[in-house]
Amino acid sequence: MRIVLIGYGKMGHVIEQLALAAGDSIVARIDKDCPITHAQQELEQADVAIEFTAPTEAVANIKACIALQLPVVCGTTGWYAALPELEALIQKSPKAALFYAPNFSIGVNILMRATELLASYRARFPQYAVSIEETHHTAKLDAPSGTAIALAQHFLQGENAYAEWALTPTDNVAALPITAYRRDNVSGIHTLSLDSAHDTIILQHSAKNREGFAAGALAAARFLIGKKGIYSMKDLL
């Protein structure tokens, strides 16, 4: 693959390392020193873009890729309110493609499937109070994480569902509480708890490093080339 890295922070460096080891090439590295508007020629030569930046930058970066009909894999979270707008742009473009996910770790996506099962049981046994905790590195700007929100969504549907999720501290007793921590040198920890008067069920995923996320992003990039439309980790799995 000929890859454009949009965002050349810690994740960008890990993706680059794994990509080069696999025989792929990096045709451009987009960051504050080389903005996307200055890399038109490199973007046109690429097979796919991989975007890990910030919520305030992601939408503009995705739009730039759509305009060039360059498939883009986006690992940034916190921008999903703009998804309908991007869907409309992609529908109008003959070759544009977007792959987005709150988390590219295969293990996290297995966690999502397990959470879906737990949510189906909790709908029948609402005596279990649900809560979520997430811990990430201090450079992560959005809180709660997109993964924590995705976990919560399973409990906002169907019978005995929560009305919404809320970041703690909160006075909203109808909301599923999510607690977010930011600490140095943490790749990502997500803990889902179902607590009753008689017992507690805990499901946790703890990332050991960034390589799991990078490998998932590269797998998504290979999957996306040659496709049109919007895809997620469910499609890849």
C-alpha cells in the first residue's frame, strides 16, 4: 500500500513502523509542519489515508480525502456528530470510502460483542446497575472515549434501557455513568461493571501497547482499498 499518514504523533509513528515492516510505503506525513493543503500531489499518489489527529481536525481531513476520492481510515473520535454530513458527501462521490471505528483493537471489538450479549441479559434483569470506566493517556483530548460511548450504546436500546449516558460526576439517575481518567503512559483501559445487591460482573480490556491499534488500522486500510461507502470494524471482522 502507498499510505498517507494524517497525524504523525505516537500512533502515526507506530503505524509507520508496522507498515514499513510489511513492505508498504509512506508517501506523505501530514502534521502541523506539513498540513494537508500542502500535500495535494502526495495525496493523489496514495492508495489510502490513515487519519489519527484530533476531533477538531478530523472532519476537514476526511472531507479533503473525499474530494480526492482517496479512501480514508479514521481512528480519531469525538467528531461523530458530523457523520450524516460526511455520509451525504460520500454518497455523491463515485469512489469515496470511509472506514471509522472508535477503536481498532481486535480485542476491544471482541469486548464489544461480549457487551452486546451482556446487554441482552441485562434487559431481562434490570436489577444490575451498569457503569463504565475508561483510562487513557493524558494526550487524549476527548472524554469519555469513543470506545466507552460505544459500550454504553448497547444499554441505551431495548427493554429497561438507560435514557442516555453521562460523564461523571452526574446527578442524572436515569443515565448510565461513565468515568474518564487521564494518566501518563496508559494505552487504554475500559472496564464495564454490572452491579446488583448480590453480585458484580466485570468485563475489562487493557491494551498493553499501541501496536494492536496500529495493526487493526492497517488491516482496515487493506480492506478499504477498492471499496466505496462507509465501513466499520464489524465489516472487517
